[in-house]
Amino acid sequence: MKEETNVARSFREKWENNPDIAFSQTLNEESSIFKWILERNGFNNADQFKLFLADKKRILDAGCGNGRVTALIQKYANPESQILGIDLVSSPVAEKNLKNYPNVKINKADLLNKLEEFGSFDFIYCQEVLHHTSDPQKAFKNLCNLLNKNGEIAIYVYKKKAPVREYVDDYVRDIISPLSYEEAMNICNQITEFGKVLSEQKISIRIPDLDVLEIKGGDYDLQRFIYHFFMKCFWNPEMSFSDNSVINYDWYHPQVCSRYTVPEIVPWFNNEGLQIVQENVDFYGITIRGKRL
């Protein structure tokens, strides 16, 4: 029997212990999570997203986790659209969460294997996934092979961050990744408390440019400043303390966690003959949507 990798264990334990995490927030049009998903993909509101999905007859959520974005897509897609979610470790969790959703199916699949058995698709959503695979570009190519003519694929990968943030993240990851879920969560609880306390100060600071540390000058909330440039200490008051800790665990526990620049990602689309129709870069990641012409 093949030994379970660190990444597989990280996400299996994450989803098994937290099957509902961020599910309700993802479907809530007033939540920051809902707005972040739509805005980074180029949609200002739910109506625009619904219009985009209207002619997508087959849709794939590749690396669906607990199925929260699969549910979001199903909510706004054409009622006759067929939606498939695939995941290597969490398909049982997603299947249970989505058992009452019409026209939704869940399968277990590895993005690094050939995926043609699932057919072709008009839209493929694969976000917060590829950077946790051992060969992200191969996984991307496998997904592009499933695109219909005029089909679109939207990916989100982690962006390379400021050098101190990169160093601290890797330092903490090296400590946490070998630990059990419970041991890692104990450390993540401390990180979460740190982020919570920083956020509750409600302090805004004005920072000058500091090019040597890749810090862009401007006005920052104190917690966001530390978060952007020094370490991930996630805190979202819309979520429970436990769920915030799981978000930090999600970042620090998986050993495979590649980060990129835009010039590194654009050739992926060029090599597959895709036209880039949407690009968004924030402090955390790179979102690009490409179309098969």
C-alpha cells in the first residue's frame, strides 16, 4: 500500500475534522469570502457570475475540497448544467455535503493522472489547489486537455511574497509539517490568537516604501501589515476561532506549497493555446482565467 504523503494527510485530516469549514460563508453574498472568490475571478456581483455560467453545460471543480465552491457554482449555474467535483482525499466529505444538490457528482481523482474518463467541460475551476501538487504545470495541462472549444479554465495559485514573509512561512512550515493534526493545531491556535489580537487593536499605520524588503508604502491595518509582509496570521471575524486556526493550518502544514510570479504562470496558458481573459494579482495569489479559442 502506497504511503500517504504529507500533503494528502494534511488535507484529509483538515476536511475530516472540519467538513463544514467556510461552507456557509462561501454561499453568503454578504461575506468577505464570497466577495473575494467572485472579485478575483472578475465578477463584481452574483448576477455577473450567473450570466457567465449561463451557457456552461458541463462544469468541473478540480480539487473541490469539502465542496463549498462546487455548491457556489451549482447555485448560480444553469439548472440544467452538469457539475462534477473531483478531489484526491476529500471526495467523501464533498459527496456528503452535496448529496442533496441536483446535477452534482463527486469523484476521487488525482490531477496528475490522466482525466479523460470524466469527459470534456465548458468551464474548469481549479483554485487553491495546483500549488499543492508535486507538478503543478502537469496538473494544469491535464485539465486543459478537458476543455471544449471556447471552454475556460480559471486557476488560483499562491504568489511569491515579500522575503521576510517567505522566510517566516517556510520556517514555521518546517516545524509544523511533521506534526500530528492536534499538535499542529495547537501551534496554529497561537498564531490565530496573534492575528486576532492584532486585528482587535484597530490600528492603522502609514508605512513608507521599503524596497529592500519589498514593502510597498501606504496605509495598512496593523494585522494586515504583519500578514502581508511578515507572516501569515489569518483572522476573519466572520468565522469561528477554530475555523480561523484551520485556515492557518491549511497554509503551514502541507510541505508542498509552491509560490509564483505572473511571468512564471502566463506561459502555462500560452503553451496550451489559451487566451488570457482575466487576471488578478493580490497580496496572496494570482488568479488567471484562460479561454480555448
